[in-house]
Amino acid sequence: MAYTGKELRSTATEDGRLRLALEEVTLDAPGADEVIVRVEAAPINPSDLGLLLGPADVASMAQADGGLSFDIPESRRGGVRARLGQSLPVGNEGAGTVVAAGENARALEGKRVGMLGGGMYTQFRKLKTRDVVPLPEGASAADGASMFVNPLTALGFVETMRMEGHKAIVHTAAASNLGQMLQKICLADGVPLVNVVRSEEQAAILRDIGATHVLNSKDADFRQRLTDAIAATEATIAFDAIGGGSLGSDIVQAMEQAANRNMKEYSRYGSNSFKQLYIYGALDLAPTTLNRLAFGFQWSVGGWLLTPFMQKAGGEVVGRMRQRVVDELTTTFASRYTRTIGLAEALDPEVLRAYERKATGEKYLIDPSR
Amino acid sequence: MAYTGKELRSTATEDGRLRLALEEVTLDAPGADEVIVRVEAAPINPSDLGLLLGPADVASMAQADGGLSFDIPESRRGGVRARLGQSLPVGNEGAGTVVAAGENARALEGKRVGMLGGGMYTQFRKLKTRDVVPLPEGASAADGASMFVNPLTALGFVETMRMEGHKAIVHTAAASNLGQMLQKICLADGVPLVNVVRSEEQAAILRDIGATHVLNSKDADFRQRLTDAIAATEATIAFDAIGGGSLGSDIVQAMEQAANRNMKEYSRYGSNSFKQLYIYGALDLAPTTLNRLAFGFQWSVGGWLLTPFMQKAGGEVVGRMRQRVVDELTTTFASRYTRTIGLAEALDPEVLRAYERKATGEKYLIDPSR
């Protein structure tokens, strides 16, 4: 039996346009170790928007051939060269019900599962059994839709901190779903966490779940308070979702100032405290500015991405992380969604503008089975 | 017997001034494992200027109390907070003749030695014997004056490349004394090196010693040629002496583009090629700009400094590096000086402006025994 359904596709073209459209896709029968899942919930994460819209200018949105079309500004076209002309499926993760299973996967038939593997903004998705995880009894598709990216990233931050010998963490855009998970993990594991947010409303979200250190970067005394919080926690690693501008730099500088408070002798090369900033998101697309003269020489800034982290951490660590997500799916790793939309609605200009805004506390879920 | 002499000191003060002056210093007799050296040659390295002048505004130079005085611009005062009010000796390395030796150091008496340890812009310097190295027969003080910082840094780059699993190097400000040493080492060791310079004159210096890849960042097609050279050498590590602006970012971007040429499938997270940029100097004091959206996520930018590198590399590696410097002191590690000045001349405004300019091929040597 074949399964036919709609799938959301994103295509960047030679003439500097990006096109979104629904295409019809037909899946043939699953192989021995494969399943076909009817997708019932797939979140729109910031990382999904990166592939869906890439560097397109949302203000240039136009309807075209039943889909949407955008300009890609000249200056940003370098980044899409490698995907030109390819119709790319979108959506890192999701959840749904197994509707067909290969001979080694019969036990999954009819089960509700969470899935990782891309191309989730689709009605039917064929996957290897190793890429699906059965949800606990009673969990809805919405409960399982975000069980990979945010939970494993938040757990990965804490693992990275330990692997690289740090004692406490600074996190930006900290009131996000991911940030709330991280705060819950840190509370449970006794890891000091300095949360940086951009509004009082966001600060309140974190205080409500028990956060001690919550700083609003809009406050006049932000830098002073950041240095104080870093000195108090001895945080020497930061995870930054924003990327653009100088907030990451300000954090490294505050770490250096906190370290200098304890130095007995002046060194023009700065403190011996090694300071690590990882950039894992791009809420701000502007270039990153590093005021490195205030860092000393013991610092590193780099990209952090879940997949290479998991490869480095190895199967045992990842297995333990995955099990914790299943065990705490509706507590530590609960996601809140502000709105659920169908596949066609994702291409409604009004709706697209809303989920593209990435406003705090706003999170969209696509239900392609609607 | 006590040795009394003049010593150059740099002091940053609470009122935002930086003062240079000669002070009289008296050394008492050396301990058992110590020597007193009459300093006969000490280079002015860019790293020395960092301590000597710090972030002072050279245009504001004024003569005061037999020394010189400068403004420190408001915006740069943060970096000197930790040294305020301290009269700091300057000069990382030098060479001279042992004029007094403790009981365990008699063999060094009368010997010409190279020295590391700071405070070399002085007439007499007391040091532990482990911080001096006897020069080979016939070597002058000028030959031995720069046997630590540049040679060990150049060797350290190649060691870092190997330790971190890279195959080839990109180097900026590549026509410097350090850059010429690095090119000679890479030729001897068979390590591909991409040299980035800022003029045709600099390019010629490197070609004369056998460099294959020499790129002028002022050329219109620089970025294209950089990507080609990186693709040809498979360089994934860069050492940048400039620091400010976007040249380092351009190099990482070229590394990513070179890696993308070999990619079969598009990934919005970029290539799997890990790209490392180390900033080891500050020829440009401006902030570092990273156009990280063009890097993918597999990248790191960090500070590189000789002392922590040697601590990490360990005694065996450092011993091997030091021996190579002694063995190749007047070949691979020969430094050229354009002018030798006395201690008092270092405080002549005309002379200071000249050595502060850090023009390529210009290198000053201080001979405090004059």
C-alpha cells in the first residue's frame, strides 16, 4: 500500500528567490526496519526557520503559484549557494502514529512515536525505527513533538559544561522553551545558571520556575550585575542563542572581569581563567562583534550544534540523555504551544509573519493531519 | 657587590595617563641558582609595545619630568584597571653577558646568554639560571636577543596544528620576522602554509625565502584566491596577528567555502570541516567582526598565547623546540633589526613614533649597555 500526502518544501533559486510550496509526495511500502508515521504534530523551532526561510527577506513576501515567494538580499546569497535549485523538506522533529511497519518493526504498529530526522512538515513520513521513540502511555502527539531538539540541546549544554571542566553556565534568550528546560535541569542537578533575558515578562517566567540569577540585558546596570552573578557562580561557559551583536562579547568580558577580581598580580595577557562562549542560534543575524582586548588571551568562541555534540559525547551519554527525556517528558521537558496550525496555514502570509517573529512565549505547532 | 643601573618603566595612573620613565634600580648579589646579566640587546616586539604603551594614544605624547606622558582614551581604560599605579618593567626577552653568578651557576660566568622573563629594558637583570640559555660559540647578543618569543611562537603554531589534527596553516601579517621563521619551518617540515600580507613588497620578502602561497589582502580577487589556496592546501587552522576587523572572519569563511566545494549534499548547518582561528596579536585594536552565518557551526575562534601553549604542550615538546632554536639560531631563527638604540633613546619622541609604527621589515633593538 502506498501513502500519498502533502509536504512543505523550500527552494532557493538561481535568481535570488526563495519559494515555499506544498508538493504531493508518495511513499512506497516501508522496508524491514522502517515505519511510516502519520505526522500529527511538528514544532516550528528557530532552527527550522533557518531552513524554511533561510536568509529570505520576509517583508518581500508574495503569493505565487499557490505558494509563497521571497527575495533573498544580494548580501546574503553566499550562504544559500549550496542549496540552489533543491526542493528541500523542512521540520527537524515531530510526533505521530505509526500506520505501517516493516517486518522487524511490527511492535510499533499503531503506536504513537516521537521522531527525529528532518522533513516533518509532511502528512506521512517514512523513517528507520532507530529514529522513532515510542511515547509513554497517555502522552499526546503534541507532548512528543519536541522531545529531541530542545531537550537534548538543554541536556547537551550541561554535559558540555561537565566535559569541558566548567562549574556554572550563562545562557541567553533564557526564557525560551529550551531555556526553561535548562533551568529545570540545572535546578535538579545543582548547576548554577545565570539567565539573561530581554524583558521583565521573560524574567518572571524564569523566576516562576525557581531561577536564582535572572538578568535583564535592558537594565542600565546590566553589565555590573552580570559580572556580579558570574563572580558569584564562577560561570566560565556561556551558551548564546542570539549570536549577532556584542552580547556574547559582553559575557566573556564579564567573565574576565570576575576573574580579575581574584588576581593578585597584573598580567597584560589577562587572567588564567579559560572562558568559553558557544553560539548555538542566530536570533540576531548581524555579525558577531568581539571586544577581545578586554578578554585576555584565554578564551574561545565557537559554534555549538547538537549532532556533532552527540557524536563526540558517544552512545552511552546520548542514551542516558534520551532516557531522561522520556522519563520527564511532561515535566522537565514539557513544551507549551500558543497555536496549532495545519500544513496549508503555514503558507498563510499572516500566519507566517506571526511564527517568523519568534516572540518569547510564542511557539507554533504544525498538525499536518488536520 | 651590588649592580646599579637604569630601567625603563611604564605606569598607568588613576587620572587616565600613561607615563614612561627611566628609574634607577639596584640589584643585590645573586642567589645560589641566579645570575646577573648585563643586558646588551633586547628587541621591541609588538607584544612588548602592548605593555609599554598599552592602550595609550601616541598622538597625545608629551614630555614630562624627564620621561614621556600619554593620554589613555576613556573607552580603553577598562583594560588597564588592573595595572593602575604600578611601575611596570618592560621587555620580554633579551641577551647579554653574565657578570655575576651564584654558587650553583659559576659555569655561566662571563658567558653570553639569551634570556626570557620580562623586564629586559634594563642595564642589569637578575634571573634564575633556568631562564637563561648560553648562546652558541660566536653568536652575538643581537643574534640571541629574540631567541624565545618569535621562534617558540612560530614552532608553537606548527605544534598546535599537529596536536589539533590539522594539515596546513593560514598566517596573517606573514612577512613579519615571526612569519618568515614560520615559512622556513614549514618548508623544512613539509607543512603547507598560506601567507596573507598587505603589500607586494611584503609578498616579495616571503617569495624570496621560498613561499608558494602568498596572497595580498589588498588585491581585488583576494577572497577568491584565498579560497583557492585553502582548497589546495586543505588548511583548517589560521593564526592571526591582526585581530581587529574581519580578516580572520574572511579566512574562516574561505575555509568553509573550500569545504563546501567537496560536499555532496546541502546542509543548512554547513560543512563537517572543523575550522580554527587563533588570534595571537593585536596589530588592529578594533573589535573582531565574525560573519559567522557563513561559517556553518563547526568553528572556533580563540586567543593563542605562548605561555599557556607551552604549559599544555609539556616539558618534552618545549625542550625539543628550545634545542631547535639554539641549533638554527643564525639560520631559521635569524632576526633582522633595522636600528639599535640606547635605553634613553627609547624615550625620544621621534624614535618612539618610529618603533611604535610597527612598519613591516622595521624592527628595533635596545642595547642598554650603550
